[in-house]
Amino acid sequence: INFSHAGLESIPVEIGLLTNLRDLLLYDNHLESLPSTIGLLTKLKELYLSYNNLKSLPIELNLLTKLELLSVHDNPFCDVSTKLELPDSLDTVWVSKNQVYLLPDDRKYKIMIES
């Protein structure tokens, strides 16, 4: 589903009902947070969250065991209280142009940072 450039300020908790969703494009909105129900999207392979106002990511992202690509660049992350736990299925993470990002050191995915 493509909700990019939609001017969204929030995502309803009902997003978790879309359990067969494979790709979720939410880039270039005004999102400041994601509902914990995002963790119910267990078939999700690609999640695009870039160009928002996200300050943190929900711990439930770790439940997305089919997730291969996570794009979170250009967000003002500021919650550094815990290191982000990511699913083992993850292959690529786009993290450039963030204030802060903490990623696990022991994972085998590509971290894409552009200047």
C-alpha cells in the first residue's frame, strides 16, 4: 500500500488488521510515531518510513520476521534509551540524515548511508 506524500500525521492502530500486507510505503508524511500494531504485519517485506518526523520506532518492529528492507532516513530520531532490535530477516537498512540511530552491531544487513 502506498500512502506516501499523503500528509498523514498518524497511522491508525487498525493498520495491524492488514496482515497480508507485503509493502508499506509511508514516506514523506508528517508521522511522529507508529502504532505498536505495526508488529502484526508479519508478512511485511518492505517498510518505507523516510522523510517523516519520527522520533523513535516501536519495539514491535522486531516482530516483522519477513522484513527485508527498512528505510528510515531523514527522520529526527531522538530516543536513544534502547538499541533498536531488528528482525533477523532484514537485509538492508537506509539510515542516512538522521540525528541519531542505534543499530545492533551483530546483524548481517547492509546499512545504507548517503551523505
